Amino acid sequence: MGTSLANSPNVLGSICELPTESALPRAACVLADLVKEPAFLGSQIVPLLGEARYTECWYVASRYEAHDGAHSLQVFVWPPGTGTRIHDHSSWGAYACALGTVLEERYDRLDDGSKAEHARLRKAWQLHWSPEGGTSTVLSGDGGIHRVGNPGTTPAVSVHIYGPHTEEVDGRDYDPSRDYVCDRTEG
Ligand SMILES: [Fe+2]
């Protein structure tokens, strides 16, 4: 990638071998440094802005996967007004904004998960994340139910690191308007 990550190809691999409680803060540090790195910003992030102005949905612009699936680094582009559904992940994750600002809404799950396709959520907090604002982290499953989007008027770009999957599915999507949850079937 022409960055410190390329110079240390095993950095993420080593981090992702650690238990979650050790891996997550280390991944957060890697991201905090990466999104401030001029070479990374110039080569991987700034060129995305041109396309972002003409795109209506958020998308993953680049994805770097470990051969064994133990980790993944992904660059997300958030055109103005775009955002995800409420979802979780079957891995831990960390992300930092490299350009612009994203809004994250985080949710607590109130039910015990015993009823199929049922989930009752309560909004816990929301925060704006910008390059100066640090790194957001999520645990797998109920420990990281969130929605991320860009309510602003200029594009945002964020960089995400995901650890090893703990389940076959990528994660779940939630619809709190009908207390519904299902396995995610698309990227
Ligand atoms: Fe997410």
C-alpha cells in the first residue's frame, strides 16, 4: 500500500492472533497512525474523493484480506447522505475516519436472543468521528450493534480493520421498527 502497513506486512497478522482484548487496542493504534500518514492519505484516500461525489451509496473502495481470513482492512467511502443499516459483525472491528466525518449510532440489545429473528434494541449513544477524533471499536455480535453514515454535505472516507470471524455469517442486520434481526446475506 506504499505505507507503514506495506513495510510491516505481518503487523495485522500478529495483532489478529491475539485475544480480542489485546488485539482491539492495538488495531486502534495502527488505524490512528495510518489515517495521519501523508503517503497513505495521498495514495489511497484522496483519489477516492472524485468518484465519491458522483456515487449515491456508500461502498468499500479497497479491501485487503489475509489469506487465511484472519483479518481484513477495508476503506469505506461515504458520499453525503449515505449510511448503513443497523448491523453487527461476527468479528471485532475498529475504524477511523481518514477524511471528513461520519456519525455512528450505537445500540444495546435488550432481549436475550432466545427468540428467532427477534431483537429489541435501545439506542445507547451517537458520536461524530473525524480524523482528529480517534478510533471507534466494536466487539463481535451484541457488543457492537451500530449504524454508520455521513449526514454531512461533503464525502467522508474511513479505514476499518476486522479481526477473525467467530461465525460463518458476516454479521446480522437489525430493523428496530419491527424488532427484527436476520443474518446478513450481502457484503
Ligand atoms: Fe459495522
